Amino acid sequence: MTMAEPPDPPSPAGPSPASPDAAAQQCIALVDDDRNILTTVSIFLQSEGFATRVYADGETALKALLENPPDLAIFDIKMPRMDGLELLQRLREKSPLPVIFLTSRDEEPDEALGLALGADDYITKPFSQRLLAARIRAILRRTELVRSEPGEPAPAGVPEPIRRGLLEIDPARHRVIWDGKPVSLTVTEFLILESLAMRPGVVKSRNQLMDAAYSDDVFVDDRTIDSHIKRLRRKFRAVDPAFSAIDTLYGAGYSFADG
């Protein structure tokens, strides 16, 4: 018995002309050599109201992303000809386009390198499509706010900046400052740090941090939270080697010390 070929992925040209609001849609570019992922993710994102463009290799994608930038791009890391890391590195030479990486569980060194190169977030395969859509919306919203004028007030309902000792968190613009120096965090890292800093000294369990960073229908294990905490510490220590404000209470969870 032979398996049916997967349907052809949507055209890189963009949304179907049948969509009346195509011009107003935010556009997501997908770069992956797996046709099944291109097809299923593209169809899902279109059902969520996004326009999509798909590319099966990094070389083709790079030219298109620079000539006709989408609102956000999603890169697989492992691709032939030009992998996602090289694609991001070359893109960052000319463009601040928001990028999410799709990674496998055994690619943690690549994740760290990708974030260092300027990726905005990463999601591990197999992944929840709802989580992907939530991360896309969070990054697009953050990007829109960052592009706003510095003195412009935050939209209604957005929390005021949080100040805890040397730490300043601006939820409206997804900005984190430590001792006057900016710290670049992914959306997930930002949400975990914000949860800890909201109540300094209070130990937050891993389950509580999962609830803060992930939607209700997404399961992540304890090691995922631990990995995010390690990356948070690493990023803060890059600007302050003496950073020790995130405490571990073994068996219980983590807390933020603002003293």
C-alpha cells in the first residue's frame, strides 16, 4: 500500500486572492525543507487569520525575505544548502525581521546559538500549533510596540514598568534592563522573569512558571523550565558576571531576590 503524496504547500506568492482582507493580513514566512510541516502549519496559520508564504530552502528564502519582507518568519534549523542558523546570520546583516526557530529536542546548542544570533524565540518539535500562534502574536505585538515612539504611552490594559532593585521590566515594549544595560530575552524567558519579579522573594513552582509562560493546552516538562532559567541566568551574567538574583529552592522552584 502506498501513501498518498502530501498536498502541495501554499504558493510563496502569499494569500489566496479569494481572501477579501488579504492586504490587511499580517504575513508569516515559513522556511522548512519538510513539505508536510510547510503545508500543515501554513493551513493552520491561514485559519488563524494570517497570510503565509512558504520556502523549501534557505537560499531561496533569504532573497525573498530581503526583497519583500513579511511581518515574521519561522525557520527550521536543519535544512540542506543553507541551514536556519546561516539564514538568520545573513538576514541579520540587513534586517531586524522577527524570527522564530523550530528545533528538535537534541539541538540545544543550536538553540543557544540561534538566540545569540538574534532569533526572537524557539519552539521545540513536536510542537503545539496553538502555542506557535500564541508566540507569533506575542512577538508581533512586541515588535509593534518597540517601533512606537519612546514617549508614546502604553496601550490601555498593559501593565506599568516593573522595577526591582537593578531590574527594570517594561511589559508594554518587552524591554528588560539590568543595571542600566539591556538584556534581550525571548517571549518565554520574558514571561518567566516577569512572573518571578512580580512577587520578589516568593518561591514559584515549576508548574506556576509553566502556567505563566504557556497556554493551558500545552504540556512542558520540568526540564523545559529549568532550561529557560539557565538561559535567563546566562544572559544576565553576560551583562553582569555577579548576577545572582534568581534563586533556586531545590525541590520547590525559583524566586527573584531584588535586594
